[in-house]
Amino acid sequence: MKKLAPILVERTYAASPNQIWEALTDKDKLTLWYFEIPDFELKKGGQFDFYESKGLNRYHYRIKILDFKPNELLQYAWSHPSESEGTSVVTWYLTPRGNATAVRVIHEGIENFSDAGVLLERGKYERGWDSLMGTSLANFLEDNN
């Protein structure tokens, strides 16, 4: 299997690292812009199953917290146990920039989902991260600042 370059998306938001950290780790806030993850708990090794929001339940997601440093780093394994045997890694980096925060998301290991065919192809992840970072998170932070 050919290793693909990671997906990298970076945006800067007019929000503090703490505000963004809460958006990433508070399950009530996650529901407003990302996914509804009822049993989310920020702890290393914590694992959570969930489905896309809005009740469509088309895709089964599983994350397992690998590492975190409050207001700086959140890293988790990402898989789709109903669609693929593969696992990838998503890492969020938060860097203060004056009155703003640069947020960098790196999603590595997309090639591990090749057994799912077009269902989990790279382009879907690229569009998904662009939408999440460029619209969903941006709008949430704007509405909650």
C-alpha cells in the first residue's frame, strides 16, 4: 500500500487557545459544530463510538484519544469499524498568535482505508476537513465569542 501525504489544514481564528480547546473537548460544544459524541471524556486511551450528526447514521466513527496537552495538542486514532479495518491518526495543534490562534489539523494514514474503496477516499476527507475548519468551527467560534 502506497503511503499518502497527510492531509493538512490550517486556519487562524480570532479566539483564544482556551476557547478553541473547549470547542474541541467539551462534548456539549462538540455537538454544536462537529459531532454528537455522548460518552466523550478527555482521557488518554478513552475510546468513543458515534455516528454523523443529524440522525442519518450513515457512517460509524470511532476515536481513541492518544495524547493531549490542554490548549496545545489533541491527538486521536480515527477509524470506521463498519466500513474499514484501517485506522488513521488526527492531530490538532493550537498555537497562539497575538489575539488569535492558529489551528493546524494533520490527518495521517488515509491510505489505511483503501479497503473501503470510494466510500472513504482521500478527497472526501479533504473536503470534510476544509468544511469543518473553514465553516463549522469558524461559525461556531464567531457565534460564541
